[in-house]
Amino acid sequence: MTEEQAIRNLVKTWMAASAKGDTSTVLTLMDDDVVFLVPGQEPMRGRDAFAKSFEAMSAQNLHMEGHVDFKEIEVIDDWAYCWNQLEVSIRPGNGPAMRREGYTLSILRKRNGKWLLFRDANLLGSPVKEE
């Protein structure tokens, strides 16, 4: 498997685990020192902060579906970056779905032969209700 394919698999595994609310799998895909950047919020630092946020969303009985369109993946030794167009639909229980779309830029680091998310800048737009 090429390095690029390994990174594609990481992103696809992330999306599938997120859709299932599988926190433990998602946490295995990120570096201990992960940082998430989203507009209008302070940086989310570390696995523990992510786990708290993810589990709070899961407790709200949200159903998520998403699609990733890879735009670029570049590997430089044990570092890589990729940017994607991301579409996410989140449905709270039986309520109307909220759709968000935009771009993400991720920096990955290879540790012990495994690619892990190190930094992530998420530029998804404001939620739009689906009809």
C-alpha cells in the first residue's frame, strides 16, 4: 500500500467511525498532541479534549453522514498534509438534518509505521437546514 493510500484509509476510517459514534477508533487515529482549529473557537488540544467533545455530541443522539473529496495529499518523509472538501450532514434524533460543507487541511505524522492526525484546520461553513 502506498503512503497516499494509507492516508486515504485513515480519513475513510475516521469518517466511518464518526458516523457510528465510535470514539475509541477515532482516538486511535490521532497523535497524542493533536490540535483542532475551527473558526470562532479556541484550539482544541489533545485526545482528551476531543473525546469529551465527541462524546458530548454522541450523547445528543446525533446521526452523522459525510463525504470526503480528496483534493491533494503530499508526503514528505514521516510528515504529510492533505486538504479535502468535506460535506457533513448531522441529524439530531428525528429532527431536521443540518448540513455543513467546506474544506479541511490536515497535517499527519507517521509514528511507529502508522499515520496519525497531528493538526487539523476545519473550515466547514455554518450549518444549513436540509429541507
